[in-house]
Amino acid sequence: MKIRKLFQRAAALALAAVTALSAVPATTAFAAGDIGTISFTHTYDGAGNAMRYNSSANISGHTAGGTGEYKYRMYVDGETAFCLQPGYP
């Protein structure tokens, strides 16, 4: 009887460990390095016209976009990049 309880506890502990380890994502996240070449190009609509902002947004006192200003696509080392906080330099 004592061996059976010991086996049940060991099995429960093993299953708990497997469950805990399976909750940890197996992917790796990469942050941008300190050095990179940033470039910008205009964005174009389906007719080939350069796109412009219809309005601007004020985010915590910083203006993102601007009515009539061109929209740009940003690249870092030739790959598409995104601003995490638009309007902040």
C-alpha cells in the first residue's frame, strides 16, 4: 500500500513538472541591435500615387502623422521595421 502511494505521488510530481515545462514557450525573441541602417520609402496606393495622411493623431502630447504629409515605410538593414511608439522621435 505504501509503495502504491509513493508511486502515485511520484507520478503526480512528474506530470506537474511536464505541465509546468510545457507552459514555457519554445520560441526565442530577438530585440533590435544597437546599430542598424534605417531607411524610408514613400508608400503608394494601387494606382501608384504616393499616399498622404488624412489626419494626425496626438498621443500623449506627441503628434503622429500630420494632415497632408506623406506616409513612409521604414526599413532597418533592408527589412521592414515598425515604430513601437508613433510620434516619439
